[in-house]
Amino acid sequence: DRKNKNIIKGKIYSLIGREVKRFETNGDFYIWNGCDNEGKVVPQGSYMIVIDGEREFTKKFFKMK
């Protein structure tokens, strides 16, 4: 039942620690469009994602064009 799904909150950071994007979803996944909180496309490079949901984790990833 979708009503019982946990809300997943996440933040994407640059490797220097600047918050790039904050998001919230009640689905099973989130697809980032590559834009920051102001809607501007962020440059190619390494980022970290921090997920806070049913479980919590941090993962480094590389954004390509």
C-alpha cells in the first residue's frame, strides 16, 4: 500500500561540502535531474548523496553531462 511507504529525504553535496540539492520522495526511488536547489544545472564532477529513510547511507558518485 503506497500510503504506508516511508518518506525518503536526501541531500546531494559537492565534495567541498556545499549542499547542491535537497529532495523528498515517498516512492521507491528518486531521479535527480542534475539541477541544484535553484534549478541551475550543476557541472560534471563528483558528488555525495546522503539518504535518510528507512535506513540511512552516504554514497559518492560522479555526475556526467
